[in-house]
Amino acid sequence: MDTSLAVAFAGTPSFALPAFDAIAASKHRLVVVYTQPDRRAGRGRELAASPVKRRALSLGLPVEQPDSLREPQATARLAGHAPDVMVVVAYGLLLPRAILDVPRCGCLNIHASLLPRWRGAAPVARAIEAGDPVTGVCIMRMEAALDTGPVMLRRERPIGPGDTAGELGARLAQDGAEQIVVAIDALAGGLARFEPQDPAGAIYARKLQKSEARVSWCEPADVIERRVRALNPWPVAETRLEGQQLRIWQARVVARDAGARPGTILAAGAQGIVVMTGRNALAIERLQSPGRRAASAADLANTRDFVGLVLD
């Protein structure tokens, strides 16, 4: 049965665009797009539309930007578009039960983890930070509780030793885009099957905070290196040198015997800026000074003598 479904799409950042584009190119019909209200951004603090809103307007689709979905009028407006299914990808607002009940085929979410592991707001970053060898995406039927719904489809993806949250997230977004069309096709054909999650395996991926960015040099180098990748592209790991902020974009672990105080710069040159940690050392390869672009640490090492200075 070749049935076309009416799809309401809810998403906000660039991560949601591959799924949006895949649905737009499919046999299914986008009938309305939900995204976060315009936010002030940039040095001029001017109102800026989300990536999803810009893409929706370019296709002439109706866009809804409510501050909340809890009011009865929000439910009525969604019902007025008569969606068969709602697809939610990094939208940023909770969907109350009244909204979940509007589409006759329910609401599907693309979640960037292998549920039930890493439910919550920052699954990609938390998987990298924890040193997980694999992650993936799940297509889940949404429930009122956070990320607890049964899973229709899942696809695994290995986490590479140098993957940042931004790089891994981009690959997962593409995986989710491929899977969501398969999922909608299955709904349309009456072939969708869902598997309940095992709550015993649930781990919460708490939202990233700017306060997490500061490096503690007493931690082992491998822990710091994973955090550098997990916090790239936001909020970006940082440290202080003589009171000046340095943002760390890329680093690697270097074997070193204990001896120097954690935070002490052991070497600076072609290998980068090598810093003692609680176990082994961290070679900073790419960093950023205030008001400047990110640059090679090896280049910065040529500007002054760093050896013996202490980062904090």
C-alpha cells in the first residue's frame, strides 16, 4: 500500500535539517513546521531565525513558533493542520500529552543514542565523555515522560578516537534522516513494530553547561581529552594562563611519568603545548585566545617561552 502521510515536523538546530530534507524529498507531505521562537544572536544581538525555520520558509511551508505547547490553543492549531504523524528532532520544547495525542499515528522522535542509554538533552557529548565505543540513533514513539517511549528502529555507529561532538552529531543526523523515512513508510504501510525500552539500562545525558568547560588538570589526561572532544563545538573546554582564557579545541594524550604539578607546561613546540595532568600529559594541538580565531598550538609556542608556566 503506497500511502502518503501528512507530517508535522518539529525541530530547531542544524542537526534537524537532514531529517527535514529527507522527509521533504519523500512521498510524504510536510504540512506544518514547528521551531523555537527567533532568538537574539551575534554581536549585534539581532533576532535570528532557526536553521529549520529558514529551510521551511524557503519551501513555503507554514511555520509555528509557540513559546509553549501547553495552552489549549496550541493543541487546536496543530489539530487544524490534520497531521497523520509528528516528527520531532532536537525541537527544544516538551510535548504534553494533548499534543502527543493529536496525530493519528502518534509522534516519532529521532534520538541520538542507543536508548535507553543516554536519555536526555546531550546524548552525543555524554557518550564521548564517557568513552563509549559505540553510539547510534533510535526512532522512538514519544511518550509524556522524557525519552522513555518504545523504539521502532535503531542504527549503531562507532565513536572514533578523535571524534568531536560536532563531527559525530553530523553523522548521526544523517543516519537519523535515513531511518526516519523508513519509519514513516512503515507507519504508512501498517508495518511499524515497536520494542519497549528496558528502564534498568537508562542513563541520563544531562544538558551541557558553560560551567563544565573549565579543565581540572588534576584529572587523568584521557578524561580531559574526551571532555575536550565532548565540548566541541560548545561550550569548548577552557583553561587560564596568567589570568587569560585559553579555549582548547583539540588535544591528545601523551605518556608521561608523574612528577610535575598538574597544569605545568612540560614542553612547547612542534608537538603542541604539553601539559602535565593527574595521570600522563595532554598535548594541546589547537587553541584560541580571547578575540582571536582558533589556531595551531605549535604556532603559538613559537611566540614565547611556555615551559614551566602553570595553567589553571
